[in-house]
Amino acid sequence: MKSYFLNILILLIAFTSVCYSQTAEEYFDKAGAKFNLMDYSGAIAYYDKAIELNPKFAIAYNNRGIVKEQLEDHSGAIADYNKAIELSPTAKAYYNRGISKDILQDNRGAIIDYAKAIELNPRYEDAYYDRGIAKRHLLDYNGAIADYTMVIQINQKSADAFYARGIAKLKIGQKESACLDFSKAGELGEVKAYEAIREYCQ
């Protein structure tokens, strides 16, 4: 009888342990909640737990990389994006890694990642826009114009793209066309466009 009750107790302890143990998905959700509260250290702790329970949890690596960006740990973010891409090569993971490389002034590396993101998602507006910025940093103004034009084809209300394209056109001497872009950017709400018009288009 004593043995019977001991076995019951062991089963109850095991059952309680199972009931209170958390899954990788639950830690993942808690990490997201911490991120929304801007508790970035707390978010990383929960992503760590999720990854510990599921080492192949690609989106957890990706999201932990995003949190590390908020903490300005760009190298750490890239390491997480590398793992996310290894496990599940998504457009978003390539784009995020491109952002990190851009911040670290690795413009060429960023362009490669943005290009991969666009290959996986040909209508990735942000990837075209940020690739345009990276190209502009490398003084490839024609390449930047081509990317901003793609943004505008995807989203004709992108004031940022019209403005940025106008700046790039100025760099290669296309003043009249640049002023048209500034005018359109201003119509769409970009305040800096009117400053550019006053400076370059009067």
C-alpha cells in the first residue's frame, strides 16, 4: 500500500511539472509582449528560453536579432539573422540583416542582402528603398534612382521615395526632373521637399 501511494505521488509530481512547464511558443509570445513594452532585456531572456527549448526556432532568432538592434548590438543581431537564414531563408531575415550591415557601414554587404530579400519578395518596398540608400552611400546615384523608382511603382504615395529620388537626381545634374519629384513629395506630405524646392528649384 505504501508503494502504491508513493507511485501516485510520483505521478502527481510529474503531471504537475508537465502542466507548469512552458513551451517554446509560449516563451516566444512572452518575448513579444516584453518587446512591445520596450523591455528589451526581458524580451531577449524569453527568446533565449524559446531557443533553448527549440534550437531550430528560426523566427525566434530573427526576432531576437531585432531586439538586439534596439540595444545597438548590431554584431549580435547579425549573428542571430545568420542563424535564422540558415534555418529558414526568408525575405524578412535577409532584409533585417541588410539593415544591420547598413548601420555598420557595410553598404556592399547590405546591398547583397537587400537583393536577396527582393529576389524572395519582388514587391518588397522597404528593401528597394533601403537598397537605394545603400547605393547612394556608394555614390551609385543611377542605381539609387532605379530602386526609388521601383518603390514608387509599388507605392505611388511614397513621399520618401519621391524625395530621395529627387536628391539622387540632383547629384547627376537632373535638376528639372528632381524638382518635379520634390513637388510630388511635398504634395504627399514630405516637409523637407519644400525646403529643397526653395533651395534648388527657384
